[in-house]
Amino acid sequence: MKGIYCLFIYLQKDTHIKVGSLGRLFFPQGFYIYVGSALNNLEKRIQRHTKKDKKMHWHIDYFLQHATITNTLTIETQDKLECSLAHLLSLIPSAQEIPHFGSSDCQCTSHLFYFPSL
């Protein structure tokens, strides 16, 4: 199955995390939503994200070493809608974008959004 997904993530405490080429970033305690795509195998991508022991490849891999996925949303599609979904999340008034996170291969500001509370 091909598609896009959202990871609903909780970070229990304020944390500084080294995120690959982005360097060391500060993440406040709270709720996050990450938007991604898997145009080959959506189920395997989600399974990979839930593992703690893995090679660090994507920005989200570094973040998930310190945070917990609380829920996932998958949308089956052949279309590349990841950026459209990220844009819609950016329109939520309480959403705070984490600049350049997960968006090194597109023109989006971010694919990770912070919410102080849900």
C-alpha cells in the first residue's frame, strides 16, 4: 500500500536533540504531529518508525529516540500529498512549525508541528 501518514507524538520533557544535519535543536515538552509519505510500503514505514533500534536516516528518527508515538493516521493514495497535508496542519492556529524538519527534499517550511496541548 502506498500513501501518506501522520505520527502523533508525545515528548514527556523539554529536550535538546541532535537531529542529523539540522544540528542540536530544543524541543519543548508537548504534543507533535509529523507528516510523512511512503510511496513504496506504508505499513513497513510505520513499523520502522515504532522501532527504537534502527539506523538514523530521517530527521524523525532522531526525534523518536526521545519521544513516543501515541497514534498514527494513514491515508492510502498514489498521489504525493504529503506537502499538502503539512500545509493544512500549518494553518491550525496553535500549530508551531519546527523549521526545516523533515522537509529537506521539498519547499515546505516543516513536516513536524508542535502543539503545547491538544
